[in-house]
Amino acid sequence: MSTPVNSMGFAKAPADTRVVVAMSGGVDSSVVAALLKSQGYDVVGLTMQLYDHGAMTAKSKTCCAGQDIYDARRVSDMIGIPHYVVDYETTFKADVMDRFADGYIHGETPVPCVLCNQTVKFRDLLKAAKDLGADALATGHYVQRIDNGGRAELRQAIDPDRDQSYFLFTTTRAQLDFVRFPLGGLTKPETRDLCISFGLHVAAKPDSQDICFVPNGDYAAVIRKLRPDAAQLGEIVHIDGRVLGKHEGVIHFTVGQRKGLGIGGEAEPLYVVRIEPDTGRVIAGPKEALLRQSFALHSVNWIGDGEGPSSEGTPVRVKLRNTHTPIAATIFADAPGSARVVLGEPEAAVTPGQACVFYDGARVLGGGWIARDKADQPIPHNLRRQAQPPTVAGGLN
């Protein structure tokens, strides 16, 4: 008689299946650890130390703060599993924080949560799990992993308000074979109810809301600390060539931004249309100037069927922000790792540095990073006309 497949997808008893749980000290990962332990699995907790935790407090709404390591350890003690802390401060700074700062300097708007999942979580932490003899790495992400005829597929969570599939588009097929997401079929209230039923002290703990290394929302301050020479003065230029004012550095701006430009006297509201890191100029214009229907992607990851999108065009739906409703698009394969997206209708949310994630219904097919391409080329200097008096602007929103 063959051994039935357990809930982790292995043909052996749960007690013989080692699952390492990535424990952040929050409700979600704590419930994952407690749930798997209650099902009889051989569970080991791993918590990442990513940066200087000394300034973080129990009230911080970030993940991986100093209190969180204590909470993860306490939950592990309560449910009776071993718990280890792995120090990834150096790699986190290089692969997430530095890339975040450099992205803004180069006129992009990075997504550090994607970078974190791509590097320290599903590269370094996954390797640590394998070194511990794990059969799988489980996380508290709200996303589903479905076994379809022996091939793992990544799908959106049951709860659309909690779905985190956008942040996991860089997951490779090999990684998807190893990782598990036990919460993908639950809502957040159901997860909190489980936390209460397990008697865990973190049941009322607030969700992480901020980027972990930017707990007060001041992106520019973090960038200046990482790159002291980043804030260079420049001009705010209208798309018609008029110089509208001055700014204190392109790191204060993102494409689509309306507030904080510090300019007035125009007949209509102005938005950041593009950022020119080489010239130090921020280009502003009316909302319709933001509309884009075609753009390029780099570092494309494909986990759908076949080898990737067709050069003749693959119809999909795409998300341009985590909170963006998926819209119709066609993906055209370009050079290796590159693609061009043609949207069904023009959108104003096309921002260099953000992720464009591909979907087929609820299934995640992959995605790529939005690149600065021809539409982002600078306004020629000979088209500029000076407008007086200039003002100084700043402030990320």
C-alpha cells in the first residue's frame, strides 16, 4: 500500500517531513508555524536579521524589527519548535537597500519587497532551509501554490484584499517546487482566529505596513544616508519646455506624483511625467501626458507554460501596481530577458522601476521590471523656455 500524500505534497508521514518556516514575528508566519506543528510536521523556525534593530519598538508597523525577533522566538517556545536567527544584514543592504537607493537616483521607483523576496528570502533563506535538511520552506504570504499534474503553479490568494502574488513574480520554477504557502486559502480574519485558538501572544499584533527600513515613510532621508551625494539640485521643466522651478534632487520624486512639486500658477494640475537622472530634471505635465500604452520590460521571469511569451504576442492580464486591477495586455518577447508590453487601453500607472506582473486568470505567469525607454528620453535643451521666478520643491509622497 502506497503512503498517501500529506498536505505539503510529500508521500510520507508529516512527522518525517521537515518544514522550515520563515518566521517574521508577525501573526501570519506564527500561524503557519503553529498550524504545521499541530498537523504533526517536523517544524523549524528561521528568522532573518536584516538591519540594525535597536531603534525598532514593539509598536513599529514594519517587519523584521528587534521586537519581531523576540516575538518569533517566544512563539517558537510556546509551540515547541527549534528557532534560529540568521544574519543577512550584509546581503540585505547590498541586494535590497542599496538597489532601492540606486533606483531612485536613476529615476526609478523600486519595489523593495519584491527584491527582498527574490534575494534574501527565496535565495538565502531557501538555501539555509535546505542546509537544515528541510523538505520545504513555508512562508506566511497570502498566495496559492497549486500542484497541476506534478507541476507547481503560483496563483492569487483566495482573499483578493490580502493577495501578495504581485510581490512574488520573480519566484523561479525551482523555488516554487520547494516553497509552500499555507495561508493562501484563508482570509486575514480567519488567520487571526487561528492565532487566538493557538493561544499565541501575537494575535492582536498589527500588520506590517511600511517598508521595513523606512518605518517613518521618509524615503529621501534613507537614500541620503545610503548615498550622501544623491540629492543634487535640478530643474522642474514643463513638457512644453518651460522651466517651472528648481528641486533638491530627483530622489524626492516618482512618476505620477502630483503633490509636493512646489509649483503653482498653472491652469491645470501638474504631475511628474518622467525623471531624467542624467540631466537632473523632473518633467511635469497634465495627467493625460502620463498615459502610456506600450513600454519595455527587463529581467523578465516566466513561470507559465512553455519557455516564455511569444515574439508574436501572448495575451495576458497585467498588474502595474500591487493594488492595480489586472488589465488586458499583450506581451511580445524581445531579447533574452526582455519584453514589450502593449496595453489594451492607455494607463497612467506605468512607472520605471515598478513591476509589471502577468496573469492568466488567477494564475501568475511571471513578470518583469518596467524600463525607461524611448518615451523617457529627455526634452532637448533648445526647446526650453525660462519661466520666472523659479521655486524650490521636494518631498516624496
